[in-house]
Amino acid sequence: MDDVKKPFGASVKAWRGRLGISQEELAGRAGLHRTYVCDIERGARNVSLESIQKLARALEISVSALFSYAGDEGAVQAKGKDLVDILYVEDKPEDVEIALAALKGAGFVNQVRVARDGAEALQMVFRETEDLPGGREASAPAPPRRAQIVLLDLSLPKVDGLEVLRRIKADPRTASLPVIILTASAHERDLQASKRLGAAAYIVKPLDFQNLSEVTSQLSLQWALLRPPG
């Protein structure tokens, strides 16, 4: 049982630290006693399903996201090359502003690059990361790394979202790239088309840290969106 309790306690502690709140504040948000929360974080308490649900709500995450992080306390400090880069494709400035503010407010540290239309998204996805033919000048800046996750709105100018998805999945270089569809409502026709083309999942907007963490946990990605080892 200790093998379960200790990683879970580490997860609760790390999520609490991410929010920058004390054990007392977490206990108040969850309707639990502070000593109970302290025991959970020490790995010294059997936790009921009801308490797990209360903690997840208090930490503003899903239950699955809370468990997906268990045992990896060091991930909260992950930086640089270990973090997954994200390409966020959205043409509405207000949606971009809201989403980026929500992610920043949750302490999200992954690099998020924004494409404002489908043509720009394709350019960013297929931009070569290797040396150009004939070699690269020593003084030339290295190109940005290719994103490891794409958050893709369907209603885009120039090239629509479904066509962007089709081209990504049709190219062997990017076919394995996870594409998460952003949609204003769960229209069955659009979702079925996205699924047929290879979308990994979808999020009903607005995009925020909670719904992103729910989807990434379904895809077996850690909450910090770390690159897989190896």
C-alpha cells in the first residue's frame, strides 16, 4: 500500500506547490482537515475516493491528471529540452489571449508557439529542423524545434483545420504527431471527420489548463508534458 500512498502524496504536494498554496489553504478548499492533508502528502494516510475527488477539485485538475503525475515530483522543476513544445493554432486573438493567460496563471512552463491561420501552422509544422542543403553558416541561428503537440482549431482562414490535420497525418515525418482538436461545440460531424483523419482527442473551448490536463492524461502524457525518456 505504501507504494501507492507515497507517490500519490508526492503528486498532491507538487500540484499544491504549482498553485502556490499552503496545506492549510488546500485543506480549506477541499473541505478537509489540515492534518489529514499533511498525512496524505507524507504518504501516511489511506485516501478515500471522495477525498481524492475533493482534492482534485481543490487543485483545479482532473482525478486522472492527479494520478498521472504521481511519483514524479521532480517534474515540477522540469525545464528546457525535457519539456514538450506546443503549437497552438487559433485565429481569434481573444481566444489566444484567454488561453495563454489561463495556462500562465496555472504555472504552465511549456513553450507555446501560436499560429494564426492554417497556412502558418503548416509552415511551422513542416519547417526543417536539420541543416539546410549545402550546410548552415556557423553564425546562422538554429531553427526552432518542431512542436511535439498541436492544438488545432477547426475554423481557420487560408487553410481550414481539417485540411491542416489531413496534411500532418499524411506526411511520414509528422504522422505520429499528436493533434488535439479545439472546437466551439462538440459537433458530431466535425468530430467524426477529425477522428477519421487521425486526431488524438478534442477539447471544447475555451482552452485552459484543466481541460488540457484531462486530455493529455488520456494520451498518457504527464501533466508537465515531458518528452518520453530514451
